[in-house]
Amino acid sequence: MATAALAAAKLKRRSNADMNRLRHPPPPPASGDATIRLKLLTIGAAHSGKSCIVKRYCEGRFVSKYVQTVGVDYGVKPVDVDGTMVRVNFWDLSGHSAFL
């Protein structure tokens, strides 16, 4: 019984801390340190080359062996645009209807 009460009190403290973070979010970064996150989805038919394009852009390599994407794959590419860092996040979705 004491363990359940202790766990409930801990959960309540954690919930209060989460609510305080929501009420008082951290300040935005200084103008020189700003990082923008751009999220892109690749959506299309199966076997159309979506994963190859993402791998080529993010990793600079081409994969000639076909490996089917199961569900979703993820790629990130940091890019400097006029002195501002932009993190391009690719969500590479499978084109096969079984994984949608």
C-alpha cells in the first residue's frame, strides 16, 4: 500500500513539473544561435526511388541494392542557409500499402 501511495505522489510531482514547463517555456535561442527544423515527408508509390533520393541527399551515397522500406525511415541533413542552421528532417514513408 505504501508503495502505491509513493508512486502516486511521484507521478503527481512529475505532472506538476510538466505543467510548469508548459506554462513557462524556455526562451527562444539568441538570433545567432537559431536552428530551424524543416520536416519533409516522402510519399509515393512503391519502388519509385524515394529512399534512394533521401539517402543520396542526407548521406551522399547511392544504394543500388533494393531494400524495401518497412513502415518509415528517417534521415537528417544540417544545412547552412544565409548563416542560419537548418536541420532538414526526412520522414521516408513506405510506398507499399501493407505498411501505410
